[in-house]
Amino acid sequence: MSLKRNLLLAGLVLVSTAGLARAEMAATTASDIEVRSGPGAEFPKVGVATRGSEATLDGCVEGSRWCRVDVNGMRGWVYAQYLSVEQNGAPVMVQDHRDDLGIPTITYEQTDPVKTGSVQAAQPGPDDQLLAPVDQAGGEVVAVTPPEEIRSYIDDNPVDTVQLSGDLAVGATVPHSIEVHRIPDYQYSYVEVNHQPVLVDPGTRRIVYVYR
């Protein structure tokens, strides 16, 4: 009888713990973010989760900014800087509070197609130029709605695309080594990143609009 009682109590503890974990792993996207098929900018894009979307967070890779989520019907990987979790009634950023929130650590392994049987972690190359992540402390960047003639100007004045690692999202910062191009009679400049035109504030170099 005691054994059955102990098993029942153990089952209740497991159920309660699982329920708590699910509540803790409810997250919200803090910006429009790209969802990728693996923890790296080199992985194919699954789609885009819009700002304010509810997500379920599985966990994050140790020593990495990448976390795995279910969001808007997609399952994939996003930056921890773009996810917030409610703590004590207030939203906090996952990247800054991973230990406090008890975010699970998960691993990702990819089979090397050349060396069968070996595994490697997906990481950006050491010489990759990076889009700086959205700086939450630097103030929120509100996405602009450019007039149609701005896109026409960009299409009529194409520029070479630049390859950058990182999420192409409003608020991310373009490196100073990348040239941005002025648009006549318009306060924002433009550059093409990974074959997608983006509008950039020339003063802060932060992205204010991404043409999808």
C-alpha cells in the first residue's frame, strides 16, 4: 500500500513539474525574426515570426545565442535576444536571464556529408561579418513604412549584395565596413543584404525596414 502511495505521489510531482516547465517556456517574440532550420545563419530560413508572436521555447544551445522554438506553426531556431519570457509579471529577455529562468540546455549535431559518421556543430565562420543583434538597451527601433517610390528607386539603382551572418530584422545593426547608399530626398539609406534590400538609418546604421 505504501509503495502504491509513493508511486502516486511521484506521478503527481512529475505532472506538476511538467506543468511548471511548460509555463516557464512560454515566450514572446520581441521583434520580427527569421526562423531557421538549424542554429546558425547559414541554415535555410523556415519563415518569419512577427513581433509579439507567442512561442514555445524548448531550450538554447550552451554557449550560443540560438534557441529552438515552436512559433506561428513553425518549428526552428531563433536568437535568444529576440525572445522574452515573463518573470514576476514583467517581460525579460531570454539571452540576459537564461540562468534565472532555468532555460534548458539543448544540443544540436549535424552529420557531415563528406565525412560520414562524424558530427559537427553549426557555427558561423571566423571571418564572417555579422549583423549586430537588436540592442534592447539602445532603445526600440520602430519599423518605417516606406513610400512605393522608394522601392522603385532601389530597383532602378541596384547595388551589389553583401553576405552577413545574423538575423535580418528591424533593429539589427549593419557593420560600419559595409557601404550604405543614399536615397535622394529621403532620410534613410539602403543596402542589399543576403539578396534582400533593407533600409538603414545612416546615423545609427540600424535597420528600419526589410523588403521581403
